[in-house]
Amino acid sequence: MIVIESSLLGRFKDVKFGFSTKIGLGRNGQFDFNLSYSVGDDPGIVTENRKMFIESLGLSNNNIAFQKQIHSDIITIVDKPGVVGESDGLITNKSGIGLAVTSADCTPIFIYDRKNKVIAAVHSGWRGTEKQILFKTLEKMKSEFGSEPENLFAYIGPSISKANYEVGAEVATLFDDKFLTANKSSFHLDVSSVNLDYLLKFGLPKQNIQHSRICSYGARHLLHSYRRDGAASGRALGIIALMEN
């Protein structure tokens, strides 16, 4: 099994983190170690694969909080594991609970507050990015838990790159030109860099941010991509958990 790790988050003994790939030890089936129930995969295979991935992180499937992602700016404060409902951002200060994000091109962001012992997991496609879900998550961490930017550490996970993410004018007009490359009849949008900009605008020091440049579309043998594979695409799962020291 290949699991993508964060060297930044890996510095902290009370944080566990991992991001799955298509390369697993379970029954891959049609969807190549897919970890989502929403793509038409055999639920039994998904359950088996999830269990294997989650246990590889030293966590239990029974202690993970999942959300029904809807490309929104809805943020949920989690106090127990399980399915929390419609949401695209999760926050908790409870140790032993993992926060999960599924992804197949959208930008996943994972945040740790080392002072107040708070974590967050955010799913941000272009819609969520335009709605500023990441910035709103940071604001909620501050208002609810006292999180200050100098104490926050963030990992921007693998997602589709600007070179491979073509959008129409109706989407391009929603974003600053510095995140766009224009062609004759279309545009290319750098969603992950918009989210990097949100982190910096909130005040996180550059050294507190790790920005993965692995492209989900380009890394065909490693990552799922809905833009590349359409209905045949599985989903990766990223999990961050706060552990007791």
C-alpha cells in the first residue's frame, strides 16, 4: 500500500495523517482501491479497503468522522465519530477522532493548531473555493477555539493541477486573473493556489504550509481523477486525527 504523508504534519507526535492512493493491498475491483461508497463500487470492497487504509494509520474505522460533501461552505464542529451529514469542512478538538475528506481532483486541506490542539479537514473544489470554505474554516477555528495563524500548520493535498484543469468563462470570471491561464476559448484554473492564498491571507507563515504539487489528473497510476476517468473514477481518502500525547 502506498500512502501519501505530510512531512510538515509528521513533525507533530499528537497528529496522525495519511492520504490514500490507488495502490492498496485490498480488493481493488473496478475502481482501484476506491474508498468512497458514492461511486457505484461494491460496498463490501469499499468497507474492506477503508478498514485496511485506516488501520494502516494506526486508527480505527469506528473513530472516523465522515461528511456528505456537497461543494458547499458548510462547516461542522465534530464531537463524535460517524457520518455528520452535508458538510465540506470538519473541525474538532477531541482526541482520537479522525476527520475524513474524499477527493478525486478537488483540493483537500488539513490543518493543525499546535497550541489549542484543534484539527480541521476541508474539501474544496472550485465551488467551495469560490465560497471561501477554507478561509471560513480558519475563521471558525479562531472564533470557536481561539486559533491564531502563527499556531496553525496546513497541508494542501494532491489535487488537479492548473495545466489539467480547464474551465469555461463562467467559472473563470469568479477568480483573480493571477490564478488563471487564458487560451483562445477556455481557461485553466489553479484551485489549490487559490486555497494557498487563503492560508496566507489569514496570516499563516509560509513555513507553516506544505503545498503538494502532485496532480491527481497527471498521476494516472497513483491517484483517482474524476476529470480524467469520469464515472470510472474512484475516490481517495485523506484523514487527520488528533491523538493524546
